Amino acid sequence: MPKMKTHSGTAKRVRITGKGKLRRQQAGLRHKLEKKSSVVTRRLSGTEEVAKPDVRRLNRLLGR
């Protein structure tokens, strides 16, 4: 059986923490920022843990 390849698109979007959890960037911070309040843009900055139903699928895409 050949080696399983990492899905490079997923690898660019998801980071693995030291404890093995998955972190992702939050959506909605790319454009139309003038309309969004400072509170919203601050809330969207930084990373967020991946939702529980998606973890299994993303781990498989990452070759884990």
C-alpha cells in the first residue's frame, strides 16, 4: 500500500497544537472591513479550535 499524502490545501489552513488539537483561522476578516465594527474585527482575529464534527475528517486529510 502506498504512503498516504497530506492534503496540502488543508495543511495550509490548519495548525496542530502541542497537545494534538487542531486550530484554524476564523472566517470573515478578508474584505469589507470598513463596514464591520472594531469589536467584530477583534473578535475574528486569532485562531479558533476546529469544531468537533470536523476533527476526524481533517485528521484524515492531514494524514493522521
